[in-house]
Amino acid sequence: MKPQLIFLGAPGAGKGTQAKLLVDEWGYKHLSTGDLLREEIRKGTPLGRKIEKIVKKGILVDDQIVLQLLQNHCDLKAHNYIFDGFPRRLDQAKALDDIVLKGIYSLAVYFKVESPLLLQRLANRRVCHACGAIYNLKFKPPKEEGVCDFCEGVELTHREDDREDTVRKRLGIFEKRTASIVDYYKKKGNLHELEASLGLEAITLELKKIVNKEG
Ligand code: AMP
């Protein structure tokens, strides 16, 4: 039985990129709270407008809103999930265990990377809003400049909150809160740490070893 996976790591640590690979190869479902929030913003609902103001500032959205969105989008009886971007606060980690997972077998994977590398990765990150593909102008550029490889004619975007001043704030928030979350999973005994400054393929290999060993 494969574990439910909880990906921990700063913005730009490569969680989303690795998640996509596990989705394609092992049938995991990728549940990114950032993606769910951006989807809500795109819908333009009153809730979406409220969320937009918060996300633009690079600060965290209210726990209850994020938890509700997460619950609306997951069916743990039917699928294996990768939780990406959640938990971001210690209370969210507890809520994930007590309200969502309720004893279902899970594994937390911590993608460790130093801040300077993260800043560089995020400054060069471009995403396709249509299919979610993630590119890096330096390390993984699209075949045609500025356009998604998979969605004909769809232009890639630089997320507004990936701009340097907002990124610095997001990284600051992440560092402040991470230690307690990592500690929480360490005490529970289901934490695996991953050296995420390595190249894409090396990280994938490590990740698969971890999941296979536990699965
Ligand atoms: P991400 O795509 O994971 O980097 O998330 C983008 C933004 O969405 C964050 O900077 C937060 O404003 C918001 N967000 C994502 N996940 C959460 C969460 N678990 N709790 C609160 N806010 C979140």
C-alpha cells in the first residue's frame, strides 16, 4: 500500500515538479493548496476576491478557508494524494491528521534547499495556467520561448507572488513556521528529509526510494 504523501518545503523547493512525476507514473493525485486557492481566485467569487488580496501580499490565508477547500477536493477512500503546500502552520499539521487523514497511513517528505538557490529558482520559474506545467528559464526552458510545450499557443506566466520582494516575504514566513512542523512529524516518526538542491532526476530517484521503502 502506497502512503499518502505530505510534501514540506519552501516555495521553489521543487515539490510541485516532483509531484507531477509521481502523478504520471504512480497515479497519485496532486493536491496543492496554492493551486486550489488560485483556482478560487480565477472563479472571481467573493471568496476568491478575498483570497486574492491575501495571496498577492505573500501572506497566509486563513486556516479554515484552506482546510475547507482541501476537504472539498479529497476522497481518501478512492485515491492516494500528495499534499503540497499544506500544512504551513503547526495547527494545519494537526488538522490534517485529526480531521482529514484520521489515522490513514501517511509519510511527510521535507525538501531541503538553501534560500539563495530558492530565490534564483523562483525568479526564473514560469508556469502554464492551462495544464500546470512548471518551467525554469535556466534549467528547464520551454521548447519555444514563452509558450507551453503541451498547450498550443498558451503563454507562460510569471506568478505575481514569484517576484523578488514577495518571494523574500514568503521565504521568511516559511522559515519561521517550518521548524515546528518538521519537529511535529519527527516526533510522530514519519518524516523523511530529502536533499532538494540536487538535480531533478537525482531528487526523483531519492523520492522513489523513500516511497518504495515505505509503501
Ligand atoms: P504556493 O503555490 O503553495 O506557493 O502558495 C501560494 C500562496 O497561497 C501562499 O503564499 C499563501 O498565500 C497561499 N497558501 C497556499 N497554501 C496555504 C496554506 N496551507 N495555508 C495558508 N495559505 C496558503
